[in-house]
Amino acid sequence: MTPNKPETNVDDPARVAAFEARIAAGETIEPKDWMPERYRRQLVRMMSQHAHSEVVGMLPEGNWITRAPTLRRKMSLLAKVQDEAGHGLYIYCGTETLGVDRHELIQQLLNGTAKYSSIFNYPTLSWADIGAIGWLVDGAAIVNQTMLAKASYGPYARAMVRICKEENFHKRQGFEIMATLSAGTPAQKRMAQDALDRWWWPSLMMFGPHDTDSPNSDELLRWGVKRKSNDELRQRFINLTVAQAKAIDLTIPDPQLRFDEASQNWLIGPIDWDEFWRVVRGNGPCNQERLAARRQAHDDGEWVRIAAAAYAAKQARAESTSEAA
Ligand code: BYC
């Protein structure tokens, strides 16, 4: 079913007005509903980047499965990494309701023309990084995706509900790792602090550029895909996380961090946007390594795709034979 193929989707003003009235009334847009071509494209862009992020996001943590310090930690990490694959799957399925082929999107990731979250281009140097990712990266994802669970496009919003439940488990396991290390030996505490020092600023960059430098936000907010702006969500994450860092006796690596009584917000020093754009444009510490790993995995999985297609064809033949009989 491809209800929203571009050629059948003429954006006449009356239809756009009716569509926007539905959004303003809080209605959910479903795959068979008419939608402006620009809305469809924005969703494909954002959802495919999100799906790619989930899949590439398996790599930094997958790197530590064989080195987890205990069996319990290994089981949790394995489950978390598997969950991320599942998230990618739900969201790729969601993009297919918009009339795009998942293979096309995956091809864009493999040939380097698609974006995915900047955060996954940083290396995981110690076990504490696994704690920091769960706590900060999944924590940031929850703040962002809880809002996306109210997005105007039904399939995306529904995928977010389940994903957020799983992300909560991920965040807790990460925070518990950090709390344990912080309360451990001086060397373990240093390891936890070092991980926070390295992951704090990249986590803040996950929310995207400042609102004034975010070309997509106005449209996405108007169409109810985003419910809060990049800066609003970043601020919410900062306010939540500062208190959590204090609770486990770790220091946020920002000498300019201060509480502003008037707004009741924790205010931060400047974000290094040059670093952000360097990473987004493909020149972060691990961009090449991440894409090489995805390409390798895709090549290694070719026999599975061939076998699955052959099995599906065999099933279809068997069904048509039994129907004919
Ligand atoms: N990294 O106009 P803007 C996870 C791009 S997975 C890279 O503000 P928008 C997890 C942006 O795409 C987490 N690129 O964009 C998985 C745009 O470029 P294009 C992933 C970024 O869409 C495994 C340009 O900059 N979450 O949680 O309005 C383990 C201008 O930005 C980034 C999602 O994908 C970035 N950080 O807002 C653990 C959530 N930020 O496309 C955890 C869904 C911006 O115009 N996505 N760019 O060439 C969103 O909520 C929004 O797309 C964003 C950006 C807030 C990320």
C-alpha cells in the first residue's frame, strides 16, 4: 500500500487548509489519509534518520558485550542492544507506511548520504561509557521521544510509545552502572567521571542546533510532528540530569553551569557547534568506522536476505497450489 505516492499527491491550498485544521484539532494523521507532500517528505527524512540512529547506535555498545564485567551486566547489555535493533525495525516499518522502500533508505545509510545521530560517532573507551550511554544518551532519547509519542503521524507516535518504555529500562541500567562505579574504588569513580566528562556535551548536541539555527523546526512544530523545540527539550534534559549527577556525586563538566532562580533552569556554558557540524558532516572520531561496520554487516547478511526471499517465494507457491486444489 503506497497511499501517499508523490505523483498522486497534489498540494492544493484547500486540502492543505483542511489537513492543518485536523492537526490543530489534535487529530492523528494515518497512512491512508491525505497529507501534503512536504509533510510526507519531512516524516521520511526524520523517521529514516531516527531508524538509522537506532541501528548505528548498536555499535558503540555492542563493542562491550564481550567485556561486560559480570554475567548480569552482559545479559542486560545484550538485551539493550537487541532492543535498539527492534527500534530500528519499528521505525523502518513506519517509513514504509509513507510509500518509501526500506531498502532505499538503508542504501542511503550505507552510501553515506543519510544522516544519523551525531552521538554514535564517539568511541566507547571504558566500561563506564556503557553506563554513560544508558544514563545520558537513552535519557536524552526519552526526553525527545516522549514528546514524539504525541506526534501527529500515528504510526510514528505509536512506535514511540513502545520505544520509550524500553528506553526507560536502558536508562535505569546505565544510571545503575554509573551509581555503582561512583560509589566504588577511587579508580572506578574516576572512570565514571571521565565518562561523564566525555559524553555530556555530545549528549546535549543530540537535541540538534539552537532553535534559531534549526531550519526544519518551524514546519515540524506547525504540523505537530515536534511538540517542543530543540532548545526546550535540551533544557528539560539538563534540568533532569544535573540533579541525577548530584545524586551519584558526579560533577557536570561545565564551569559555567548555574541555577537561574528566575526561570528555574540550570543554565549551561556555550555548546561547541563547530564540533557538532564536523561530526554531522562525517568527520567525527568514529564516522568512518561506524559506516564500515554497517557495510560489513550488510554484506555478511546477504545470504540471510537471499534465504528469506527464497523461503517467502516457496511459501507463496505452496499457498497458491493449495488454493488451486
Ligand atoms: N545528529 O532543523 P534541525 C537513540 C541535523 S537514537 C545528526 O533542527 P530537525 C538511541 C538534522 O537532521 C536517537 N544530525 O532538524 C539509539 C538536519 O539535517 P537535514 C535518535 C542532526 O529534524 C541506540 C539539520 O541537522 N533520535 O535514542 O528539526 C542506543 C538541522 O537540524 C542532529 C532521533 O532521531 C544530530 N544530533 O531536528 C541509545 C529522534 N541534530 O535532515 C539511544 C527523532 C540535527 O535537514 N529526531 N541534525 O539535512 C528528532 O527529534 C529531530 O530530527 C532532531 C533534529 C531533534 C534530531
